Amino acid sequence: MAALRKIKVNGNRKVSVFRSLQNQILQKDITTIPSIKTVLNVGSRQDESDKEGKLYRDYFEQVKYFTLDKNHEVDHPQHLKCDLHDLSAVNKKFDLILLMSVLEHVEMPWQVFDQLGRLMHEDSYIFVTVPFFYPLHKDPGSKYSDYWRFTADALPVLAPDLEIVWFKPIDSVILAVEDRDAYWDIDNTLSGYAILLKKKKVSSTNFETELDAKTGLIKRKYPSYQEYLKHQGEKLDKTYEKILQSDQEYEKVLEKRIADLHLSLSGKTVLCLGARLGGEVRAFKSLGSLAIGTDINPGKENTDVIYGDVHDIKFPDQVFDCVYTNIIDHVLDIPRFVEEVARVLKPDGVFLVEWAQVGLNPNKYEVTDVSNFDQLLKIFSANFAVNSVIDIENKTQFINWSGKLVLFRKVTS
């Protein structure tokens, strides 16, 4: 069997060719970026070395060096114990994020880039190294597994909101195999890649914000209302496969969540606003409700959802027992939206709002900054009273966010 050569360092430590070359690139091309003042090393801890005997934090001079890992209990003010799939508890932004030999160990790498985007400002970088032709290397203690290998085409797909600054192949691990010539085409077999990414620049003409005088909320500014509708409708067309998969998974999540509320919705009329491909509608139908959904872009041949604008709901007054939505951050005029929901609800109607407390992302489809929970409750208070608030986590293959499920009761004068 071919023997994998490792580089000996200091007579006793060993490190693979891939790791050694990764660290060389880090030292030469990353630590020399002049704008780096804060660093987050993901999948690491403060005392972790590069296996050649040097601490990673010592690669950087005069920077604030943070580490993040879900498996390490480290009593250090600059270590964050978090799951990469949910970084909502991290409220800092970093100049440089190191994601070295980590992506193969996470279940949903596409979610990781969505989450890391929250920790980036417009001039931040992410340095990524990923394996391609490389041995399996999961943790013997089951702290992490080894799920993925990546081609050169994978990173732009996983991180569509980031642009590639440069892309470097890491020499083949086959170069460390003594009888390599008998087995492989060395020129076309790489052990992995090193990639430097940064946020895509968005023209200010495409993404301007304004303060809504009525609500005090910051919202995206559109040239016209038709441009707002067009932008929101594009989401399904551009991310159809992700939405389809998430829709099917989320249907089961929501069905259980609503059932646990014990609202007795069997035989009751339910309207789901912003229902996309209808997972929410089917969840209510499974509980015996007479449910229908509306969306700006319901897709083709959707029997659960019809076209509809949440600012102008095309149903008569007081016809629904319950209205459900999880798109409050996509609503342009929240007071108008709240009035429309109150209009179509029966006097004893229930309004269920799933609320992700998020700001605005110029590369996404959020419209209104809904990060201030109390401020939004004031807007709802003219038409609704809060019955209960429940902390929730929405996790499917393609979505991962924490927030609240608010149960409102219609206020009748």
C-alpha cells in the first residue's frame, strides 16, 4: 500500500503536506493584508497551534485575535463557543475570518457562509482552505465528522454573496506518496484549494436605505413600488431548488409547532402570507384547517398558494380565523400590512408571526430592519394584543435562524 509521507518538524511533530502548504499561504499572503485589525479563527481555540509548533495567534501582530468552536470549553474572553450553523449570538464584525480545513466537517456548509456573512463588514475577508483529494479525518471522539470534498467550482455556489479575490490550488497530496507515478495523473490531482473571499460590492444606487417617518424603522429604498415587487419576486426564481427543499422540510417543523399551541384550528379558515411554495399552507391543512396562501411569486402549478400582495390582501373583511406569516422583514409598509391583516381577521381572530430579528443585507431580500422587537410591537399594538411569545429555532437544510413566534389576538373596540 502506498505510504503517505508527512513532514517532520522539530524531530517529533508531524504535519501533512496539505496543512503545511496551507500555513505557508496563511503566513505569506494573509497575515500581510494591511487592513486586518480583528481576526476570527473558526474551528479553533486560543491555544491551538499549527501542528508545526507555532500558535496561530502568533501569526498575527497587533490584532485582536478571536477563536470560535462549538466543541471546546475555553475560559477566555476572546473565545466564542458557538455552532457555525447559528451565529445569532455573536454581535461582532471582523476584518478577517479564517475558515481553514473546517468546511468538510460541517453538515451544511452553505448555511455557514450565510451565517459568517453576518459577521462581516463591507471590507472584511474570509480565508478558506478546503480539501479535495485528502484522507478521511473525522474525530475519534465523535466531536465532528468528515462530510465533504470540494471542487474548484464549489465555493462560488456555496458563497454566492462573496467574490473571489484569488484562488490557489494546493499541491497534490499524491506528491507525498512514494509510488505515486504508478497510480495517479499528478498534474490533475490536487489535495485542495486556498481561497480568499470578500463581500461583493453593491452599488449604492441599487441599495439605499431611508428612515420611515411613520414607524422609525430603517428600510430599503426602492425607485418605485413596482421595483419592490419585482425584487421580491426574483427570490424564488434565483433560489428555487433551495426554497423547494426548505419548503418541504419546514412544513413538518411548522406542523408540530402549531399543533403544540393547541389553538383548535381544525375546520377553521387560515391565510398564510408570503407562503412561497406552500409548505406553511400544507402544515395547517394537515391539522384540519381550511388554508390558503398568497405570495408575490407562488411559482408554477402551485395549488396551495395564489398571487397576492400583503399590502393589499384580496379577500373580504373578517373571513379568516387565523393569519400566519414569517416574512415581516420583507414587508415594505408594516403599518399598512398590519391594518390589512386586522381587516381580514374575524373579531376573535389569531395572528401568528414568526419573527427573525434581522437587519438589512444588501445582497439579500430583506426590506425592513426588524431587529428591534419592542419597536415593532408598538406598531402592532393599534390592532393587536400580544397573547404569548415563544422562542423558536428554524433549522432545515437551507435555513437556520433563531427568533420568536408571537401569538397576537385581534383588538376589538
